[in-house]
Amino acid sequence: MSWQAILKIDEVVFKPEEGARGWFSPTTEKVTLNLAGNADKLESEIIEDVIETIIHEYTHKATSSTF
């Protein structure tokens, strides 16, 4: 099983040129997790950042969805 499937993320990227750790696209309704920028962090910090990013981006998705 992939990390993408475990984390329930639509797309996982490594884009150092992007400033964001993740983003939600309202046009595609996809959540993207950017793993770049974590090289100088402790493993526990990376895990915390990933979890916070997922929560943050899925909050955007939940509040922008049309019912």
C-alpha cells in the first residue's frame, strides 16, 4: 500500500519551488501534499507537519464543497 493511499491524499509531490506544504484545488477537488522542505527537520516534526497539512487542506475541501 502506498503512502498516498494510507494518508488519503489525492497527490503527493516533491516540489521545492513551491512555498506551500500542501494545497487544495477547488477546480479539481484534489488535495496535494508537498514533501519538499523537510530535509532539515526531525522525523517527529515531519510527521506533525504532514498531519497538520492534511487536516488544513481537507478543511478547505470540506468547506468549499457544494452539497
